[in-house]
Amino acid sequence: MAVTNTGNEAPLAADRAIAADAELLSAQLQAMRERLFAPTSNKTLRKFSSSEAAKLIGVSDSYLRQLSIAGEGPQPETGSGGRRLYTLEDINALRHLLTEQNANKNRNYLPWRDEERGEHLQVIAVTNFKGGSGKTTTTTHLAQHLALSGLRVLAVDLDPQASMSALFGYQPELDLSGNDTLYGAIRYDEAQRPLRDIIRKTYFDGLDLIPGNLELQEFEHTTPRVLAERRGPATDMFFTRVQAALQSVADDYDVVVIDCPPQLGFLTLSALCAATSVIVTVHPQMLDVASMSQFLFMTSDLLSVVREAGGSLNFDFLRYLITRYEPNDGPQAQIAGFLRAQFGDRVLTAPMVKSTAVSDAGLTKQTLYEVGRENFSRVTYDRAMESLTAVNAEIEALIHSAWNRQARGGKA
């Protein structure tokens, strides 16, 4: 097969043309990364002002100043004008220090889950049948928000397109080799690896990542063959594999956030079976709502088959999140109202507002939590941050509710 060009150009072989474009684009992305994150091409997280740090920890700015003057805990960097700046590592170290100092007052600045109190690992699958619903943006910002709140978070990129991995600074075709994704821990052959060996630290203290790339698609190809070859009772079905892999590292984390692929295949089904909670992103357009209807029908049918095969499907919460919402768009407001009328409290109160701030940050493969307010107009930044905080705080409250406790400390 050949790709026919317009004009007088000679026909191009499709595979060679696409391969050439892929190589060119990959090289340009690598060059861009080296310019943006020199000298090591690795992303770093900005430092936080003392007022931001105090809000994250849940204390006053003056109290942080007293700790600094007394030489207790990590000392902040002093910027221009005597401005005190803290890294996220500093903030987490202060959380540990304050928890130890206030142990007799029963005040806890560390929101880690307590397994002895029955606070189970929370696994949140963020999913949608259709691309472009803001799923990856939602997942990445949620994972980062929870890490800023002091929780131990594992982000899992289950999408072969690996958009979340890109936001965390990875270029999958260059930075990952074989068995570097979740597929390495859930594959069916002797090449399977322990999940602990696949997890990577990120520049967000307390937030680890399992990156994705095209290798994940292998699970969609090998699973049907394995199912066809099985005889007798299945004790290791495909839908148990993600859950089993995550349980092997459960002691290290409070929350796992999974960015599911925009299709209802074996990967998505496996993630839903491993999930304790689900967020379905919805763009408030009628075609997207119609698509979601089909997605829900298909998901219900397939999960019922999984249940009959012995799968356990019990969610702490199932919520619909309205994304890319434009408050001044009349039709979008109507559809948002329609969804709330149908699903009631299962639609999150706060929508994810469409913002140029999020889009502009994405140009440099960053999130809004990574860029400072000085990079935008105050109104644009504050509006976007207010929306993000409202959405993520609502989800965080649901997590605390699933653990039967009240949220502790200050939040981002």
C-alpha cells in the first residue's frame, strides 16, 4: 500500500512514510525536552512559598517561621527579599516532624492510611470510552494533588498512548524498553517482573509512577489467546492480574490512580476489577453523552460476565466528573443539568472548568501544580486553580469517607 501525495510528489510507502514522521517527531520532542529541562533533561518541581507550604501542611505561616528560627526541621531556601521557599521534600519532612511533636495531642499532619483501622488501599480508575474528555489531565492533576496533600500515591499509566507518562517527563519510545510498563508485571509468560522493579520515582516527593507505552497493547493481543487455551477452572484469569500486581506493593501506598485507555478492552476491564472506586470523565456535549451511554451498557455487560467468572466488583464510590466545562456555554450548562438530573449525587459537584492556563502549561508538558502563578494572568490562573482544587478536594473527601475519617490538615 502507498500513500498518494498531492502535486507532483512520488507515491510514498505507507509504513516508511509513517516511520519517517515518527522518527522526526520523536527527535523534535527530545530536543524540546533538552531545552526545557536542561542540563539533565529531567523535570523538577518548583519550590513553594512559606504561605503555600503552611497551607499544605495545615499550620500558619508564622508557625513555620518560628520553626525555621528555632532551627527545627528542614531549613527553607531564602529567595529575593527574604522570601522563604520550601521543596515538597521539605514539606513532607515537616509533616513528619510536627506529627512526632504533637503525638501526645493526637494531632496528625500525615494523612497516610492506617491499615489497623481498616483503611484499605484506595485504587481509583479514571476512565472514559471516548478520547478528548480530559481523562489524562484529570488523572495527573488528581495524583499530584493527593501527593501535595501528603498521601503516598502511585500513578499508573495504562494507556498505550502514554500521555500521562509524557506529562511526568518521559518520552516512551526513548526512555522505556521492554517490560518497563505494567504489562511487565501482568504478562502470562516467564518474562514477568515484580511490579516493585517497574515502579519509578518522580520529581514529586511521595508520588511514584508506572509509565506506559505501546507495549501495553500486547495484553490486548495475548489475553484472547490465553483464554482460548485454558481448560478447566481458571484460577488466574486476566481480570485478577492488575489487582494482584497492585496488592504486591499495597503497603507502600495510600492511593493508586489509574489512567485507563479510551477503549473498553482487557486493560480497562482489569483496571475496573482492581479498582475500589471509579471516576468517569464526561465532556458536556450531546455526542459525548451518547457515547457514554454506550460505554456504560458495554461496561455493565462485560463486568457481569467477570462477576459470573468469580470477579469481585464492589466500589466505594462511582462518580461522573464534568470536564472541559465552559460555564458561559448555554448548551453545555443544559447538558450538565441533564446529567445531574439523571445521576444526582453521583455527578461531582465541582466541574473541571476548561482553562487556557491548563492548556498553556501542557505546551511544556507540565501541569498547573508545577508552574507558578507568575506565569499567567492572575484571573486565569486563580480560576483554573480554584476549579482543580474544588474537584480534587471533593475526590479526596470521598477517599477519606471510604476510610471512615475526616480529612486532616490543610489542603492544596
